[in-house]
Amino acid sequence: MKIGIMGGTFDPIHLGHLATAEAVRESFSLDEILFIPAARPPHKLGKLVTDEKHRLAMTILATRSNKFFKVSDMELKRTGLSYTLDTINELHKIFGSSTELFFIIGADSLADLFKWHAAKELVAKCHFIATTRQGVDVDFSAVEKFFGAAAREHIHRVTTPGLEISSTDLREKIRLGRSIKYLVPEAVEEYILKEKLYDD
């Protein structure tokens, strides 16, 4: 099997996440995309993150119409910080070592990949797909120098739909009482309104 992994806080999940995941699934002929809401990502320590039950619920609502999209709460169940390596190791135990894992990240995150926890071990154990937008150029020379041959074998780039949607901007829109219609799935919009998320 070839499984794509879409991680993130999903606070809230939006159409940009979904369009990117579908484009990657099709480009790399993946069997499914696994959305994994993060519990305590190291790079967001000290920042307020919406309660995990709401982020998980929104992710499930957003992905339920696509038969290739699945959701896992494995990181929410884990204690301590959420390191990607722990997730990859757990997925290999679940699906078997022969399953190929493709971790989807933005091009900006790929530029810092060599700074991630146990980065070389991580790239050896799974593929990384960096999603880039048309006309956006990111310098990967430092990444290629750091990872060497592994960069050529396990790090890929793909151009995806350029939906300029940001979870941070969505939270601000909601706080200001502005519309988020057509930026998130309808079910997610209804959930946010019902639960009064991001109002204050």
C-alpha cells in the first residue's frame, strides 16, 4: 500500500488542506490519505490551540465525503510532544514495514526539514512530498546537501492548487464576525457556528 499522511493542527481544517491532499493522492497514485490532527506539536508550544475534540470532529466532518480520506486520532492519544518520527514508527507497526508512507508538507516546511527531530532517520523511513504553488520558488539546496542521496530518493515536490487559505486568517474572520463560507466545508462551518468556536 501507499499511504499519504496529512498532519496538522487543523484549527480549523479548510478547503486548501482538502484540495492539496486530493491533488497529492492523484499525482502519486496513493491508496488513501490519512489525516492526523496533532496534539502538542513542538513548533507550537506556548500557542493556544483549540481543544482536540473540536479539531478532530471538524477533520472527520471535512473528510467524510471522500472515500480515500481517513482520519486517525493516534497523536491525540499519545502523551508528551507529537514528533513525526513517533507517528511514522506507529504507522509502520499498524500497516507493516512494506507499506510506503508519504508525508505531505508545505514547501516552506521542507526548507526546514533538516531541523526536525531525528531528521535523517525520518527521511529514511518515509517519503516527503513538498507541495509548491505555481510561481513560488523555494531554495532546497540546504536540504539536498544535508540529506544527500536520501533527498533524491525520498523527497519529492509537486505543484498543487494555489488556494490561499490560512487557518489563522479564518479564526480572525470568525472573531470579527465575517463570513468563512466557501473557505471551509459546509459541515465544518456549521460545526464552528454551533460550538461558537473562535468567537473570542
